[in-house]
Amino acid sequence: MNLSAEAVITSNEQIALVHSLFINSGFYVTSRKYMFKIHLQIEVKISTSDITEIVHGQLTGDPDLFVKELLTDSRQSGFSEGLAFFAIRGINHDGHVYIDQLYKRGIRIFIIEDLPADINIFPRSAFIKVSNTIDALQDIAAYKRKQFDGIVIAVTGSAGKTIVKNGWLILYP
């Protein structure tokens, strides 16, 4: 999971405060002038057999591949090991048509509604068949959320979110 935030820092004291706060908390801080980008990276590793159980699916393929990130957009430019692609169907699109292309680009884990016709052309991969990929994505999100015991704050609406976020970063270390 990646958590990103940006804050405009206007003084050297604030720079020092933000830098020590986030470095000491396990955050990675990169700066460009007075703009800080703060990233918290928590590596998530769930095996394909565990994912199958979480989403109540049927696994075809390798049960011991590990998922680190979830992917819903086949247009993403860079791929790393451990990506799981959710083949989501919509009115004007079907993620299933991109499975072959994504496999050639290195994706090995697919959460799908329909198995490809010739599954044997995808060695060292895992296909988790579910009745609905959106429901499966929500099941994984619920599973991960239950493991998190921190405080969750949601700021919604059409105005003021950035001000609230930036103020929180500076005022509440």
C-alpha cells in the first residue's frame, strides 16, 4: 500500500520538523525546494492460494506466487513482480481481452471471471476465477482493512481537502 501526501513548507523550522517527523516514523521524504512528497510503503505479500480463499475463488495454476500490488488498469506503464491484475468488465470494456498482452509484459497473477480458452500458453501463472471481479477486489480491500488497527480519517467533499491535509501534516506530527 502506498500512502502519499504533499505539503508546502515555508520555513526552515518546518522543513526540519517535517523531515525528522517522517524519517523517524519510517516515511520516505523527497524534497524539491519547499515541496515535500511523503510516501509510506508497506509491502503487502499475500499468496495466490490465500487470495483464492479470501475471494472465494477457484485457483488454476501456481498457488505459491505472491501478490504485492493490485492492478486494475492495463495501461499502466511500468510493471513489477507481484502484480495481480483484476480483469474487470464494464459497459465499454473487458479486462479479459488484455490478459495475453499483460502476460507478455510480465504479469503472472490474474483475477478473472472467465478462464482463457488455452490456459496452457500461460506457464508459471495463476488464474483465480471468481463470479465477479469487482466483488473480489472489494473482498481483498475488506481483508486488508480488517488487518489495519490504526485510525482512519476520511476527508471528502468538493472543496477544502488539500488545505485540511496540508494543515494536518504540519500541525499534527
